Amino acid sequence: MKTIKLDRPAAPDDAALWQDDELLLLDQRLLPQEEKFIHCENAADVASAIAGMVVRGAPAIGVTAAYGVVLAARDAWRGADTGWKQALQDDLSRLEAARPTAVNLAWAIARMGQRIQTLADDADPEPALLAEARAIHDEDIAANHVLGDLGASLIEKRTAVITHCNAGALATGGYGTALGVIRSAWAAGKLTQVYADETRPWLQGSRLTAWELVRDGIPVSLLADGAAAARLAAGGVDWVIVGSDRIAANGDVANKIGTYSLALVAKAHGVKVMVAAPTSTIDMHCPSGADIP
């Protein structure tokens, strides 16, 4: 795994790039100070990048894992003495174990696994699996645009909003879930201001959400996590908009630490809370939030 720099500035939708038959991941640990990409040569590199927070956000992790399966199949096809399907099983398990909370990871690997089962044992699997991974990527972007427009339609008047962590293009295939709503609402003239919680301890709000919104020209102010309650009490903020790593069958939502306290404060001040996530984030096999790893 090596670090490279592109000959252009990084963009918010650069979280995972399949370029010239290689997987490049924007190293989100370095933003906003540095814009460098991790070149993943195999599935082990992808698993390490997911576990190490190079890429984060449930949908983006799912997209990245799908491309990781492509790399695993490439290596299995080139080097297997038995059969390529059996040879890549360890890599699939390694990828799935990289981040247990984000259900999109297991979902993407399961979908790629279903595609694997339809392929012949004596034909190169890479083209078909790359097409499937790209479909997962493209479908996520399309879903985020739908999510954005649906969420924006719920905002009835011009207002400011607060978001926690980063549920933007960096956390997805592109456009974003919570930030997709914010982008659509801004385009519709419904937003006056976005407050981005700093989101400790990884500071995804200050390093990533603020970076994305500044790049898009959307007014954003960085908010210390502990100041959110006072800001809501002061008025002028009608919505808290967040994403999710996993949604349990009973509707419980797991998002970054600090989301629960923000939701309680929002309720105390009559501020609405919106969770924007694709259906791949819903885990019907998980009864409640207490069962989310």
C-alpha cells in the first residue's frame, strides 16, 4: 500500500476511485491539510484502509469493499492452484471483519458474493465483478440524490441546520446522505447556514464536513460539540440532520458518538431530527440498537 498525489485537487466525491484498473482511496485522516490517496494493491490493503479510517462512512465503506472484492478475485484468478472462488474466501472474510458497525460492508460483500456464484469457474471473474462494484457505486450516488431531494422537501422554511460527524460525499459513493439533504436544501434556497459539530475524537465534522461544504460554497460554521445545546436554545435552527452507520429493525439508529445527546437536546428545544440513510443501512436482522456491534 503506497501513498500518491493526483495532479488535481481532491474533490468531496473522491472517497473511492477506480482509475486505470486500480483502487485509490482519499486518505481522510489527512484532510484538510493534505490531499493524498492510498493505492490499494490487494484486498488486504483495502481491509487495512477501512480498519484504519482511511475511508469511513457506511456507504463509502460498502463501495470500497466491493472494489476490494474485485482485487481479491483478480489475485485469486491469477494465483489459485485449486479454484479462484475458494481461493478468495479468506480475503472476503478479512474485508467483512474490517469494520463491524457499518452494515453496508457486509451488505456489499454479500451482494458481490451472490454475483460470484453466478460466474463460471474457468473464466476471468474481474470484468463481471468490476461491473457489479461500479453498479453499487453508481446506485449509491443515485440514491443519495433521491435522499437529498426527499429530505429537503421536509424543510418547510428557510432555516439553519446542525449536522454531526460527516455524512457527505466523503462518506458515500458521492453527494452524501445528510449532506445530500443539505446540498439539495441549499440548491432549493431553504438554508441560511449550516453548523458542523466538530465531532470528537476524530473531528470528522471540523476536518471533513466543513471541508466539503466550503468546497461547495455552502455557508458553514464550525461548532464545538459542547456548544450545540446553547446554539439550539438560541433559536433559528429548525433541523438536526445526520446520517447513520446502522439502523436496527425497531428503528434505533447508530451514528457517531454525540448524536444521542444532540437528539435529546433537539427534542428539549422543539427542533426536528432527520436521519438520512439508504436502505442498505437498515439491518432487519438486528432487533435493536443494543444489538449493534
